[in-house]
Amino acid sequence: MAALNEPAIAVPALGAAKRLVVKIGSALLVDGVSGQLRQDWLRDLAADIARLRQRGTDVIVVSSGSIALGRGVLGFGAKPLSLDEAQAAASVGQIRLARAYEEHLAPHGITAAQILLTLDDSADRRRYLNTRATFATLLAQGAVPIVNENDTIATDEIRYGDNDRLAANVAAMAGADQCILLSDVDGLYSANPNTDPNATHCPVIHEITPEIEAMAGDAGTGLSKGGMKTKLMAARTAMSAGCAMAIAQGAVHAPLSAIESGARVTWFIPTLDPHDARKRWILGMKPKGRLTLDAGALRALHLGKSLLPAGVRAVSGDFSRGDPVALLAEDGAHIGIGLSRYSAEEAKIIAGHHSDHIEALLGYPGRAALVHRDDMAW
């Protein structure tokens, strides 16, 4: 198969990850019979996370489990839940889920933070930038964000529907270079290994071809929503964002340590790194406005700095926060494209002024940069 490499080919190492997203399925976290949290498993996972954090790796956890934890508390048992019942169970379970992570990470000196997302939060560019900034701030402070779909308010129209795809989108939003889907399988096989004794494991995939897609089945556990098809969809999203993704067996204790010790997984390898992938994404956008910059601002950009309002000489176009804008020199030369942190109306008010004056000019605190260095490309 052209999309597969031999097992001897080098694959990513968790210890080398700068920013790692770990997805945890309900079936790993919650006992399917008792409905109780698997405390020992979560304790070992927390130790894994702490070890990675000590190495300097930022860690984000995308965790299922809120509905599974809440349904028993509300007396729903194992019956199929209506949307209203599922959302009620999620509202009860989210409290317990967040508390569990807090209690298991605290002994390692790690602060847990909760972030609840819906599909709208990544589809809307303004919410996307807000979420990205929140991740960056939490990680800079050494916290571990615990992310779940906001099941308490999400409708079918704004749902991811599974945390595999949510994890891949979080990886893209946060600029992660690795994403691990801890699952009840140890990777992708040529066929269902539970029914086909000739099924072979696929260790490395560089491209998701129709042949690879044909390998995916819909098998999942009673608590899990994501089958192999959703994992391939997640892999496609992660790879397009420059993030390497792995499907790994999560039922073992200390599953991240197991991966580092050589446990069998399937790696999906992107052709770009997260930085280059994001630059390509921004360059593909059509600008909705223009910012004309002075010579000092241009020098700052070439040194890798953000665009501050003081360096903006003129603002034109009709754009909102998060929209792409063209960056121009005073002679009209096109420099690049960036995502504005202010609307056109706001940008016109603060252009040419020091960032310390933003609150006085707008009447509310704002971000120091008009376009952050991570949100521009040329």
C-alpha cells in the first residue's frame, strides 16, 4: 500500500511533543457495569500527564464521560436517553468529571481547567480565536485544560457528535503537534480483527486514501460513540493542521507510558508541521479589509513580532473580529494576510495609538495586538 510505511520507519515520540492532545473515551473512564469512575486508571493517567508536563510538553485532555457519569446519578440506568435526558445527565456528570480530574492532577501540582465546546466554537472564526487564546493562556500558566463537548446545550445542528473529531479540532485550534486517541483498539487494521483472523495492523499512514477508508468499520463499545470511521475523519482534520495523530489502546494502566514503551499504535503522519499548516490556511483566505502599516511596524513583523495598533496608518474595508485582512506597506505593496483581533470600526479608532490607550479609546479592555504574530502569514 502506497500510504503505509514499514514498521521500522521512525514515528513520532511522545517525549518530543511540544503540545499534545489526549482524547479519552467514556468506556475507558467509566465502568460500563457500575457507572462509576475508574479511579485507579485515572490516577495512572494523571501520573502520565505529570511526567510529560515535567518534560516541557503542554497537555490538553479531551474527555468523554459526563453523560456516562450523570445518567446513574439521575436514575436513568442503561436505557437509551432522549436528548433532554442526555443533556440533563451531562449537566450532572460534568461537575463530577471536572472534580475527578482536579483531584487526580492536584497531587502533581497541576491545575485543571474546564473548557466546554460545540461545533460552532470552531466553525465561527471569532469563537475560534477566543478559544485559541484561552488555550494559549492556560497552557502558559502550566494548567491542563480538560475539554468536553458542551452536551448540556448543544443541539444536533451544532454537535461534533463524538470526541474523536472534537480532539482533532482542538489540536488544530491549539496548534498541537501530536494528538493521541485512547480507544478500545490499538490502531487501524486491514479488516475487523475481532472477526477476521487475517486482519493486519497498519503501523504508519501518510495519506488517507479510499483504500484506507474502506478498512474502517463501525465497531464501538456500549459507551463509546466513535467507531473507526470517525477516527479516520479525525485523522484527516489533524493531518491537515500539521498534527500527527495516533490511535492507541487505552484500557491499559498508564496508557501514555505504554505508548512510549513501544505499545502498538497506528500513527497518521502529516506532511506539514502545525506552524506551516496554519500559515497555508491563512494565506488561502480572501481578505475582507486592509491595514496599511508604517515602516516601524514592517520591521517589527519581519522580526517575528505582532502588529500593534500604533503601527497602523490606515484601515479600510468592512471586517469583523477574526476576519482576514491584507497587510500593506505605505506604498501599497502587499506584505501578507492576518486575522484581525478587532472589527474595522474598532481598528479605525485605535489605529496609530499605543496599546495602553485601547481601553480609554474603546471604553473596554482589549488585546494589545491588532494582529497577533501567530495569526499572520506571507
